[in-house]
Amino acid sequence: MRVFLISNNKFIGEVPRLICNTSTIEILDLSNNSLSGTIPECIGNFSKNLRVLDLRKNRFHGAIPETFPKGNNLTTLNFNGNELAGSVPRSLLNCANLQVLDLGNNKMKDTFPHWLGTLRELQVLILRSNKFYGHLRDYEADYYFSKLKILDLSNNNFTGSLPAMFFKNMKAMTDIGEAADENKSKYMGETYYEDSVTLIIKRQEVKLMKILTIFTTIDLSKNSFHGEIPELMGKLHSLRLLNLSQNILSGNIPSSLGDLTDLESLDLSSNMLDGVIPRELTRLTFLAVLNLSRNKLEGRIPEGNQFATFSSDSYGGNLGLCGFPLSKNCSNDEPPQSSSVLEDDSESEIGFGWKVVLMGYVCGTVFGMILGYILLSTGNPQWIMGIVHGKNHRKVRRQNKKLEGRRN
């Protein structure tokens, strides 16, 4: 027997120790049941052929066994949604082929397992909603986390600043060339098993039934990180979602974030950020979700492109901000924070220059593909449909107001 799948049932009780006698299993999926007890000590080494071990959403407690041997073939380890405690087992260093490690939604207490950065195939690391604590480190070795595409450390007790070198090493989030084009329609997983993750998108829990290989996200929300946002984060050109909300970050929003041209969601809310909103952010033409609320930002809100679609909720709690869509008008001595992209708008009566039109034409196919992927993989498209219909309506209404003003 090579594949053993009993997921999405109502099995209860402990995992029989007889499983330790099966040495040919390649995929073991016990997820979404009500299994309990501790995880058998043999679970990491009973089969040299084991590639996938999925125990998520059960009621396992205790520690993860320290029994992952050298030379194992594991590519996916998913323990999300149990009651596991203790630290991350160091024997995971023996999992040289590991691509997905999901320890989210447990009771684990440990410092950040920086040593996982030596696993050169690791693409997904989820530690969300545990009791992890301490600082993130700068890394001198440029291969640390070099293939990481999904990083979720949210809802823990991490502290300290955001080290620039930690993000600089994430080459899989910076490469946007031919390699990204080749992987557009590929999903992570095995022949009989497809990897899936649950992420927070627009502050809603969304389960992605498949992981598209070009999908990239960083979620460090609900921690106690402080200091400034590193300028180097603007080098993560293929990043789709960035959530740094509910920390103690201060200083200005880096203008380099305007270089994240694939970004679809940006949440910097509930921090202590100050200064103006960089007009470079108006270059983010895929941006569907923006939340800068509850900071100390000031000045005129930038105008143009996606910024015409965001409601006042995106900026609430920043008493120094003014301009659309807020009810507070700006004084005449505050120049508009309009993007340089929009300087060509005078070329068209309806407010769109040929550069913006060309940009939309070229990007439309990619955006449609990503939107369709999210709709199909989540199975719950209401929130994204709300963005498409509701915000486009606001954008059209705003353009009509511009036309009326010009006629008058």
C-alpha cells in the first residue's frame, strides 16, 4: 500500500501503533477527523518512502516526535489545527526535500526556528497562531529561505525589528522573469495529493485548496515587531499579499513598496507609522485591498489608479490625512500626491492616457488568471466579487464626477 487517505471523515480515537509496521506508504493523509492522543513516535521514520504526512485538524496533543531520520523523502508536513505543544523538532533538519511545513494553530512555544533556512527546498512555512517568541535574525548565508514563497508568522509573540537581510534572501519572491512564467499554471503537491493552506486574506480566513506555484505572501501581523519597515522589502517584486498590521512599526511607509507591482493586498494598519502616504503606491495597479488605518499618517491622500477605488475605511484613525475619499478637505497649500503615471492623463478627455490603457491591456490576462485561481480554490468568492463589483462602481462614479467638473 502506497497511499492511505482517510481525510474528511469522523474517525475518533488514537492512531493505531500498527501503522508503524507499514513500510511502503508514500502518502498518509489523516486530516479533518477527530483523532486524538499523541502522535506515534514512529511517525517520521516508519516508511523510507513517505513523502506526505498530513495530520491537520484533529485533536492531537503533546510534542511532535524527534524521529525524522536522515535520508527521508518528506516533502509535506502538515500539523495545522491540533493542540500540539513544545518546540519545533530539530530532526526536521534531516528533511532535505521538505517543501511545505505547516505548524499553524497549535500551542507550540519556541523561538523562531531560524535553522529551517538551511532546508533549500522549503517553499511554505506557516507558524501562525502559536506562542512563538523572540527576534528574527539577519542571515549572512544567501541561501537561507531562498525558495520561500509563503511565510505566515502571524498571531504570535515575536518582537524586535524586521531585519533587512532576512527578506533580502527570499529570492523566490524577487524573481519575476522566465521562471515565474513557466510556473503560472502549476500547483504544489503530489499525484494523489495537492497541498493546501489556510491564510488570512482581507481579515477573513480563506482556504486555498490548491497552492499555485506563483502565489507569494508574507503575513507578520498580530505580533510586537517595532522599528521601521525595511526599504529592501520593495525588492520582493513577485509578492502578492503583504500584511504587517497590528504591530508597533514606526517611521515612514517606504516609497520602495511602490515597486511591488504584483501586490494585490497591502495591510499596514494598527501600527505607529507617520509621514505622508507615498505617491509611488499608486503604481500598484493590481492592488485590490489597502488598509492603512489606525496609524499617524498625515497629508493629502494620493490620487490615481487603484486609489480611486478605496473607501474611507482604508484610512480611518489617521487624523492628519485629508482628501478623497475622506470628508476632510485639504488646504490649498497642500499639493496633490498624484502619481507621475497620471501626468499623461491630459492626453484624453476621460482622464486616461495611452500609457495607462496599455498597462491595463498587458496586465489584464495575468490579473484574470489570478482572480480565477482564487475564486476556484477558495470556493467562497463573495469577498473578491465584492471588490470587483463594488469598487469598480465607485471608480466609474468618480470618473463621472471628474467629467462633470471639466464641463462646468
